[in-house]
Amino acid sequence: MLGLAFRPRCAPRPARPPRWGPSFLCLLVLALVPGLATAAAPAAPPLRDYVVDRWTSREGLPHNSVRALAQTPDGYLWFATWEGLVRYDGLDFTVFDRSTADPALPDNGVGALYVDPAGALWFSDSRGNLGRRAADGSWRFWHSGGTWPGVLIHAMAMDDAGRLWLSFEGRGLGCLHPDGRFEYAEAPEGVPLALSFPRMAADADGRIWIGGMDGLMVREADGALRRAPESFRLPRGLAWPYRAPDGAIWIAAGDTLYRLRGDGIEPVHRVPGRGSLTALLQDRYGDLWLGTENRSLVRIGARGLERLPGGEVQPPGRIVNLLEDAEGSIWAGANGGLFRLRETLFTRLTQRDGLSGDYVRALLEDDAGDLWVGSAGGLDRVRADGRIEPLVLDAEVPPSVLSLARTGDGDLWVGAFGGRVFQVRGGRLLRQYDASDGLPRGHVRAIAAEPDGGAVWVATQLGPARIVDGRVERPLMGALPGGLITALAWIDGALWVGSVQGASVLRDGRVRSVPLADLSGARTVFGFQAIGDDVWIATDRGLYRDQGGVLARVGLEQGLPVDTVFQVVADGIGNAWISSNRGMLRARMDDLDAVADGRLARLPVDRYDETDGMSNAQGNGSSGPSLLRRRDGSVWMATAGGISVVDPERWLGVRGRPAPVPQIASVWADGQPLAWRDGQSLPGGVRIAVAYVGLSFLLPERIRFRTRIEGLDPDWIERGRQRSVDIIGLPPGEYTLRIAAAHPEGEWSAREAVWRFTVAPLWWQRRSVQAAGLFALALLLTALYRLRIRRYRAINDRLVKLVDERTAALQRQADRLRQADSDKNVLLDRLRSQAETFERQAREDVLTGLPNRRSFDEALARGVAAARRTQRPLGVLLLDVDRFKAINDAHSHAVGDEVLRQVGRLLAEACRGTDTAARIGGEEFALVLPDTGLDEVLAVAGRLRARFGAYRGWGGMDALRVTFSAGAAVLVAEDAAPADLMRRADEALYRAKVGGRDRICTA
């Protein structure tokens, strides 16, 4: 995006993040070429902060050689190619050539373009024809017809008198006057106009400067055509003019740029080693862009001579023309396609700038303003002046750095792949810690320094470790996670620990677990950040806010475009910047809090990626710090392709750029293209489809739209990125379609696309037709009413007869029902007896005869209610026959069933009349003991245990012995329900079984 595209040329720039130094070539040229640097402070960003986009025939251009570029006041871009005139709206190329209907060009080979002060587009072709598209969209053509040569017009320029000058390739010079007169002149002897170069410029004194392969030519104000004065002392060969937006005339000759001063010229810039200069442009900052024959593109400005950095797309072959559009992007027409250079929101720092590696994992700024960068290639220090210095931690194999931290004494601690920690002091390695020092093996993904001492906490794959006074300690706190640690942070005197198991807080020796899983199930924590009094936690399920121990979540369901986020920082102007695997996210900090509070349903958020200048959209997590706000306010993000940097002040410039200009691209009526015009009438019932665009070339796919049909819609309708609207079933009337556009972060366009039209009524919508229809309907209703009355009378007669017949039948049926009622009473008595039998069976265990689980639950509920009502004790005893499966396996299920029956008899015999003994499942039995305290419950259990031990003949086998494990519990005030009493008894039973069986445990 263009962060500063719309500031006045001399406006002061906002504060920017510190930039790394210029390339060696820039320094060399500045040193060797006097006057190369401009005196003004830098206004445009460095060339390395531009992104290069390319279009060829594969993307829709009809031809890859783009000869000329222009932009008309309505916002469209126009390109001259050998296969027609091309219009571009930011998304689609529209080609005008001999095959198009409106208009049909005289020839496909378009040679030159020129936009005059009235906003009209002039274009020429290879057969000497001239065309003009007026600002209102109308077209007009002038054909050579023998009046002038039928050859390529390859250059055009208009002087201050409104005369359009034409350069005919290999021939002469023509002039089209405002009144329509045309003049043509061949070159006099000694003037090499036949070798003209496609560059012309008109100066303020009425002279026309013409480029040539054999030197510069000029048509004087008095009409004389001659070579440029010898006093210019231009080098032999190619020379051509350029008129800058400020009216200055520049001359390119050899490797030097000259500026016209009155009747003389002065050399201003020398550009050695670039070959032939073929195109020139002065942009809104006053910088000069130069296209070359085969050495790509360079810029001369406050930073000296800059060229596109390696790795960027380079325009191949000759750069034929350059254009700055209304949004500040630079367009280059070349033999190899169409290219655009646009400023981006983000700047980049990568390996080609001197970093040891592009896979960056950790960033840290020290007190001196230096930036420490940990990457897969090692550790680097980026000085405040831009110099990058690698720090050697291991002379043989540079470690892959995962984490960084600084202690209060200024030491830098570096965590690395493979379980190594390095202590750096004063830029030198002081000591290394590894497994030989007691550090657990694995990768060190996070380090946190204690704020009040030299101790540091280290994240390992076996929980956190602590290094203090050169010793490695393993904190023995059971609540701390013992698995892979992914994040550590000291915030407000507490250590926040993130792992693959969630988050914990260590404060004053006590550990508190942060229940992230209760809100959408987050598991892995990637980072903590204190913002105000709150702590924001980045996880694999979005962001969590800890506000005094109260958690709130902002995730996918609340508008975040991704699940996994790595870190969040707040800038100084109210934004929250969030790193992720899918680019950088931006939201208003107030909106984040509002969503977390429940005051806002969805979070408005913008997502940025490589198209915005990021070095790589893939951020890095499980390492850190991976997102950093530096003291100058810039935000730095570690990515898989270097560092991406955003200046919030630049974001303000992006946000404040003018809105796109909406234009109606096409209108279709009932599936056919419509030559639409304002105020036209359409037939009733027509289906209308309107396609529209927003004329911005900065990420046009992100433009959002809204529409309103006055006469139909009460308010604007948001269309998002939808670029068309279907209008169906409009009633007769007058309508006005309004279309507005906006950038993702910007305001709606004040200028709207407007189409006024009228829908005529259909034949059945005419008032005369409607009146006749109403009269016919009234007659029809009257006839239907009379017919209905006659039918009602006939139906009534039939009903009377039917009632009499049905009454006699009902009497006979009543007699039968009385007999059936007698039979029913006999049947009900039988059913009642069976129901009582079924009820008893439903509440009784078939095998043992004891109450089943259903009866037991009811007895327990009654016992609990009575105990609470009378304030009397209530005991529960759960018994489980030990090793009952072994009895079944060794002696058969028949023996096992007999054992269960014998157990049931023993329990029934041991119960009081108020007790309930039940089989509640398998080999498990339970007793409800009203008015029984814990000691008495244990006495009952003891007596049962003695009886089990004394019993002989279990299952019919004298040698078989049966024991049980038991859990005893009594009702306490904390038991909210009978299930709580059963749960405690069951836990006691579990301890009895785990403790060796054949024993009784209490809850």
C-alpha cells in the first residue's frame, strides 16, 4: 500500500522507524558523483520499500510490449500496445481494437498517448491515424488520408497554446491546431528528424524539443527546426527531452541528466554504468526515476542513486515509458510487460540486507536502541545506525536461535535449538549452558529474566528451569507444567508460563492455573503481553484477556480471521497488532476490549500479507519475543522470510488516503449489454445487472462497496467486495442508483457513481386495465356467491337425512359399548394384577432378590431428605466382591451367580428393618443405613466382613473364599445431592480396591 502517496511534496514526514544503511553502490555513487544527493530531507521511502507487480499477456494484456502509459481524470489507466488500446480499472483489462464495436479503432498498433488539460486522451497508431477520447466518453478519429504520412506517430506533445505536435517516425513533424487545421513539415537539411526518438516536450517559451538517435532537436517559437545549440555540448548519440510536472525541461544524453536553464543547460546528475537512458519521470516527491535500455530502473533522490534490490521483479529489456498515477504508484511500460512499483505499509529486513538467516524467531531491543535478531542462521545485532553485526556463539555451527531475554544488569540470554543457552555480556559470549550443566535436553523456546535479580527462567521440553548464579535449578512445584514450555513472561511480579497444556501463573511461590480450556478449548499458549492492567494471552484458539483473574476470549467466532495467533502488542495510536501464520492482523484496542467485554459482537480487523510489503506472511510462534514494539513506536514481526516492520504513523497515512473513485463499468438488461445513459427509460419487468469498479490500483481486490437505489432502498446496502448488483422486479417509477467505494481502512468516497433511470409500467400495470379487471372480478364474485348459496341449501338437506341415520347407528353402538365396558372391567382387574407383578420385578434384582439400582436410588433420596429434615445421620456402605471375574473364569458363571445370590442373602440377613440393601450392578452392592453414623457404618461393615470370612460353601465349593472391598461415607452438609454422597463413598471404595482389596475405607 502507499503509506504516503497523498501528502504534499514538501510536507514533513512523520517519525519513521530507523532504517538500515544504504547499499554500497549508493555510498560509492554519492562519494564519486558530485551533486547527486538532493538537499531536501528524505520524503519518499527507500526504493527497497516498494513492491513490484507485473502484468503480461498471461494476466490479460493483449501484447507484452507497452509503448505508452496515461491516466485520465476519471481514474482509468490507459496503455498503448501493438494489439490495441488498453484500459485498466485495477482488476480487468479492456481492449479497444479493430474488432470492438464501440469504438472500432482504425489500426491495432497504438504508438503514443497524451492526456490534454481538458482531460481528453489522444492516441495514435502505426498508420498515421489519430484518435481522441473526450472526458465525456465520446470518441473521434482523424485519418491521414494523404494529408500527412501514413506511418507511426510515435510521440505527441501539446504546447501552452493548445497545439498538438506529432512526431512521425522516420519522417517529419505535424501540428494539429485547436481549430482543426493541420500542418506538416519535413526536416530541413542537416536535422536528423528521420532518426527521431519517441520523446517530445514543449517548454514555456513555445519551443518543441524533439529526441533523436543522433542528437537533440528543437523547433523554435518562430517555426525554425534545427539541431540543439552547440553550446549545450551534449555528447554524440541518443538525446531526448522530458517535461517535469513543475515545468522544468530535462535532457537525457549519454549517462548524464541536464536541466534546461533559459537558453542553456547545466548537468545535474550523472548516472554511470546504466547504459542508454530511455525513460524519465519526476514524481511527487521531486525524485527522478530513470528507465534504461537493459539495466532496469533506478531512482535519484534524497538517498542518492537507488536501484531495485535483488530478489525483486526486474523489468526486462527496454523501459519505454514511465507514469506516476494519482495514488503515487510508479508504472513502467517495457518490452517485457507492464510493471508497477508501489509503496507498501511494511518495510523489510532480510538476509540480503545482512541478516544471518531469513527464518527469524526472536527480536529484542536493548537500552542502546540496538536490535537483537535471533534466526535459524544465528544471532545478529542491528545497530541504531543500520549496521548489521553477527555475533559468533559457536564457531563451528551457528546455533538456531529461538528466544532472547535481557537481565537487569544488561546481559543478553539466548535460547537455541537443541537445548543450549548462551549468556552474552557486552557483545561477547560469556558462558554456555547445556545438558552438562543440568539443563534438560530439547529446544529453548522462551527465556524470561526475573526483574529484581540476575536469575533467568528457561523454557524446556520438561517444564521450566531456572539459572541463578551459574547453577541450573529445576523448580519442584507440582502445579507447574512438566511438558513443553512455549512462552514465558514476567508481568507485574509474576511469572506467566505458557505450554502445550495451557497457561499458569507463578506468584510468591504459589501457582495458579489459568482455565483457558473453559473458553473454546485453547491448549497451546504462544505469548503473553501486558496492556494496561490486563494480560493478553495468544493461543491456538485466539486471544484471551485476563482481567484481574477474569477471563474473556476474542477468537474466530468473534471476528478474528485465524484461530492461531502468536503475540499482540499495542502501538501508541490505539491499534493492536497481532502476529499469526497468515500475516499481521490489526484491530483497534478499544474494539478488542469491547468484544472481550461483550459490548461488541464482532471485531473489525484488517489482515496484511506480502502484498502489503511483508517479507513473509508466515509469522513464527513457540519462540520469542516474536513481535516487538520498539521505542520509536514501530512494530517488528519475526517471520519465516525475515523481519516485517510497520510504522503506525505510516498506517495513518494509508488510512487517510483518498477513497477509490467508483465507476459503473457495464449495465445488462435481461442478459443483454445495455448502452446505458443517465435518465433513460427501461421497459417494465426488466432484470437489470450493474457491474461497477472502484478506480484504485492499490490492492483493488480489497475495495469495499455499498449501493443505494433511491426510490427503493431506505438506506445504503453494504456489498463488501461484491462488484455487481442485480435489480429485479422494480415497480414503475423513477430511480437513482448510487454507488460508493472505500478502502478497507478508509472512509466512503464523497464522489459517487450515479445512474438515473425510469421503469415503465407493464400492460397489466396500466390503470385502465386494472379498472376493467376490478369490474370483471366483482361480477365473478356475485355469480360465485349465488352458486354457493344454492350449494349450501342442497348440502343442508343431505345433512338432516344423514343425522337421522347416524343417530340410530349411535344408539346401537351405545348398547355394544355398555357390554364392552363390563368386559373391560374384568380385563382391567387382570391387568392391574400383572402391573403389580411387573412393578415388583422392575424394582427387584432378578438374581439376588434384593432391590435393584432404581430402588436403591429412591431409598437413598428418601434417606437424604429424611436425614436433613430430622437432622439425623445417614450412612452409605458400597461393597465390591473382590476378584469376582477370577471366580467366573476359574469356576464358571454358574458358580459366580450362586456367589452373588449368597452375598445378597448375607446382606439381607444383616440389615435392620429400616436399612436398604441393594445390588446396584455386577458384583457391586450398597447399603443405605438411616440413623447411622460413621463408626456404626464401619461396625456394620466389620460384621459383614466377619460373616463373609466365616461363611463356607461359597458357590457350593468348600474351598472357595470370598471377600469384599468397601467404601463408607456419611451425609455431610457439603453434599448438595445424593450423588455427592455416593461419589465420596465410591472414591473410598476405589481407594480400598487400589490399596489391596479386602479392606474398608472411609470418605
